[in-house]
Amino acid sequence: MSVSLSSSPQLQSQRRSSPWLWTAFSLCALTAITLFFIPAFIIRPFRHQSPHALFLAVALRQQAPLDTVLAAVAAFILGFVLWRTATRWRKALLALTLLLVTISAVMARMNYFEWIFHPIAGPGFETEAQSKLDAGEMIMAVRLGSDARAYPISEMAYHHILNDVVNGVPIAVTY
């Protein structure tokens, strides 16, 4: 009597990965991805940011460098264990998820806010008549002696700081 090994219940149970491994993998991957994406999503120019949301974003941003590595290592270990028993589609899902985890772990170590809020290389000014500002647009204005400048809030909200010289006096304009 011959017994097929592929049909033995013991081998089939070894080939199937347990749901708790998939759950643990998903939680680790979600943690790594969330630690990068939540601060990046909350801190965006021209969007309302509540104090509570900013507090959350800054707290997550501070924890992200260490915690994304821990979650990524755990996700890779679990992904390796799951890979051996996964179907083709689950392997593709594992690979895509691990790619996102890797990107999140790398990006958590970069100051991507400098990319978003890049400094203005040098101020450029127009006369009031040449300006394309709406009549109701808010500005910050500086007058020193006979020299006056106006800085649109919409531009300053994006860049946050501008170094300028007004009537020979260096100033830092910030919003």
C-alpha cells in the first residue's frame, strides 16, 4: 500500500500558514507604513492642521526612525516564513507590502518636510499694478524708511521663511 505524501493531513497543515502569522505580518507592515504616512499626510501645505493632529504627527515623526526599523525587521521575518507556503498571488502581495515597508522605513529617516517646504532662493517683487493677487488676499507688509515690501500669506504659508533686505537692513520674514 502506498500513501501519497501530498495528501497527508500533516503535510497539508505544514503547507498552510496559520492566520495569526498573516495577522502579525499585517500589523507589523501597517505599523511601519503608518509611522511614515500619517505625519506626511497631516503636515501638508495649504491644509487645515488642528493642534491635536500636529501633536500626533510630531510624536509619530519622533518615534518613526526606530519603530519603522523594528516593524520592518519583524515584517521581513514573518514575510520569509509566510513566503514558503504562500500562493503566487499572496507572494505578490507579500512583495508589494515589503516594498512599501522598506520605503516607509527609509523615508522615516529623511527630512521630507524640507522637500515640501523648500526655501525661496531669492525674493522676486512686482509693482502693485503687475501683481496678480486678489484684492482680498492677505499679505504681510514691512516698511523701513522709504522701502516697503509685501509678502503674500499664500506664499509664506508654503515656504514659512524668507530672508530679505529692506532699505539696507537684513530681515527674516516668517509665517
